[in-house]
Amino acid sequence: MSTALLWFRNDLRLTDNLALQAALTQCDNILPVYVFDEQWLVQDKYGFARTGSFRLQFLLESLQDLKSHLKELGSDLLIRRGRPEQIIPALMEEFECSQVFCSKEYTDEELKVERALAKKIKLSSFHNSTLIHPDDVVFDIERMPEVFTAFRKKVERYSKVRDAIPSPTSIASVDFEGDQVPSLDDFGMELISNDERGVLPFKGGAMEAWGRLDHYFWDTECLSTYKETRNGMIGADYSSKFSPWLANGCISARSIYQEVEKYEAEVEKNKSTYWLKFELLWRDFFRYTAMRYGNRIFHAAGIKDQPRQWKYQPKVVRKWIEGETGDALVDANMRELKLTGFMSNRGRQNVASYLVHRLKQDWRVGAAWFESMLIDYDVCNNYGNWIYAAGVGNDPRDRVFNTQRQAHMYDKDGAYRNLWLSKQVKM
Ligand SMILES: Cc1cc2nc3c(=O)[nH]c(=O)nc-3n(C[C@H](O)[C@H](O)[C@H](O)COP(=O)(O)OP(=O)(O)OC[C@H]3O[C@@H](n4cnc5c(N)ncnc54)[C@H](O)[C@@H]3O)c2cc1C
């Protein structure tokens, strides 16, 4: 009998999970494991919790859902807290596992853990998070197109999205007792608020992800108008809100893409349906950027060659964090983030530009705050977008947002600013 240790990372799903599929086909039974990596549970150098309570809560819910699905198929989930590179080899010994199966990650800390593990045990990892499988692109990653449009045109022309794999119907599993999913309290944290002004009462897990997709695509057909509404800031349906589920891997980009194609065949195909696929390619673009540039996405100069000096003035940054800069659009967005763990894409672009270009602060402190707060924090998307906003990424232009103009364009009647600022905004 051969036993595979299936190490869940940011791939908390049973549908379209290549690591799970490989483990089930190559071994007789599996041991599903999740490890809360200690390095995510500390404070960063700015004093922010690396994993804030909104994100942790979403992760815990996602694990609960994963555990329930595993149980339905005859298995369960082992949960540990510590360093995966120590815990996993010990579990392998205890349960006599022959090898580890997991999804690939593309950034430094995750890769270090993977390398440390690979020195001790047999580890097979799979590209499970991109829309386009890296084996299906026509360029070497080291020579990928630097600008998004060129990247998109290449993959749209030459690469095909692979079909999503269905969930297994049963899972042969080692005999073990699964663990309870811990609570926020077990991590010494509590949920800050459940502000009813938030866009959506987000809940983690694959079931919720598919429920959201059903709502956005099939029940309301909001997908048909996505391109017109996507720059909104208020409410559940101006955009898909798939990001927290994608970040935790509760649903795959391939599954979403496949559903868009089904919608195009059964309901309608238009600019909006295309635009959702387009946005999923942005997500891929930042993953490929991380694969190509490695640690440079975290550096002050980003992926540019010229050295860059940035200011870090804690008092100035604190005002930005608290939504007290005096710029109503920025302040409203920063308050939404602090009270809900979410912010629209329009908001993110504005507050990032404001921090870097107006307040002249180091983009990395902004990225760290987002890392702590965002319910959909995704290392490649976050750092990729931040270097882009700071002018040290893949953007050929140095883009500075005029927040007054942006407010006029996207919040003409002041509804968004009034929602989040106690004072009424004069128009
Ligand atoms: C400074 C900054 C930081 C960001 N940090 C993150 C982050 O940590 N995690 C994250 O998932 N997104 C991040 N984004 C991208 C984007 O803002 C969110 O993906 C989007 O707002 C999520 O809402 P949605 O799912 O409704 O998006 P939709 O508009 O419905 O888009 C569908 C999906 O496409 C992808 N997508 C859309 N826009 C982008 C983009 N600009 N870059 C990459 N992928 C995109 C996301 O996976 C998203 O869920 C950041 C953007 C900026 C400007």
C-alpha cells in the first residue's frame, strides 16, 4: 500500500485540483493535511499582523468547508500549526507516507518551504492556480512579454485553457482522526466588525464560491453587464467578488473560465463576458511576473533596474490607514478596507496611487497593510499591482491618479464617500 500526503496550500478545493488528482491516481490512499504556517501568524516590520482577522476568518471557513467535503467522500483533514518543513516529514513518518503532493506557489517564502521539504522527502508539485498552464505558453518564462497587452495577445492567440477536472466521487484515505478547525479565538484574534455597509458578507469555502458564481452568472445574469459595472464601489454586484475564493483556491480560475464559456453558449456572449476572462488573465500575468522576476517584486525598485528611494513616515502612513488624509475618496476607501477587509479595484488603484505619488511614501508599507487587511490577499496579485501602481512594475507609463477627477467620474453623486465618511461630502 502506498500513501500520499496531500498538502493543501492555497488550493482549498476538491474540484479541479491537480495535486489531489495525482495523489489519488499514483497512490493507494491519501492523508489530507493543512498546516498553519507560523511565518504568516506574526507581525511584520511595520507592526501589522501578517494575517489579519478578516482573512484568517475566511481561511478558517474555507477549511471547514474543505473538511466537510473530504468527510462526505470518506476522508477528513489533519490540521497542524508550525513550520511545514518540520511538520510534514514528521507526519510522513508517522503515517508511512511515500511522498507529498501539493500545488505550486511562485514566491520566495513559499518556495523556500518547498525547497526545504524537497531536501528531506519526495515532493511533487502542480501548477494549480493559473488559468493558462505554464506548459501551454509559447514563450520561455524568462522571456515573457513585459507588458500586459503583449502577454494577453500571445496567450489568447496561442494557448488554450485546459478543462477543469471534476471532483472525485470518493477518496481512499488512511485511517486517521481529523482535527477540528480552530477558531479565531484560538489565534488570539476576534472579528473587528461585520459592517453592513460592506459589499458582501463574504464566507469562505468552495460551496460559497460556487454559490456566488451561480448568483452572478445564472440567477442574476450580472455577467452580461460586468464591463459597464466593474468600476463601481457600492454593493455586491458591480463586480464578481470572486477574488477571496480564488485567493484561497476554493474555486479555480479554470472552472470560472469554463462557466463563462458555458454562459456564452447558453445565455449570451458579449464584451462583458469577454472582460471577465480578460481580468483572469491579469491574474495570470502577475503570477507569471512572479515566476519570471522572483524576489524583485518585493524590492523597492520593483522589476526596474534604477534604484529607488522611498520615504517612510509612520504618522503620514497612519493617516492613510485610518482614512484621515483629507481626500474624501481615499479616506472612504481606506475606511471600507479597515472595517470590512475588502475594497473595490477602483478604490485600490486610487489609494495606492495617493500613498505613493501624493504622500510620497514607500509602496511596500501600503502593500504590507493590504496583505494584513485584504480578505482576498494574494501575494502575486498584491505585489504585482502595487509595483505597477508605484511605477516600478510592468506599466510602461507612470500612471498617477487624480483622485478628485476619479471621484467625479466614479462617485459623481458622492454616494460612496457619504456611505463611509460620517460627514456629508459637499458636491
Ligand atoms: C494596489 C492593488 C492591490 C491589489 N491586491 C490584490 C490582492 O491582494 N488580491 C487580489 O485578488 N487582487 C488584488 N488586486 C486586484 C483587484 O483589485 C481585485 O482582484 C479585485 O478588485 C477583486 O474584486 P472582484 O473579484 O470583484 O474582481 P472582478 O472585477 O470581478 O475580476 C474577476 C477576477 O479577476 C482578477 N482580477 C481583476 N482585476 C485584477 C487585477 N488588477 N490584478 C489581478 N487580478 C485581477 C481577480 O482574480 C478577480 O477576482 C489589487 C489591485 C490593486 C490596484
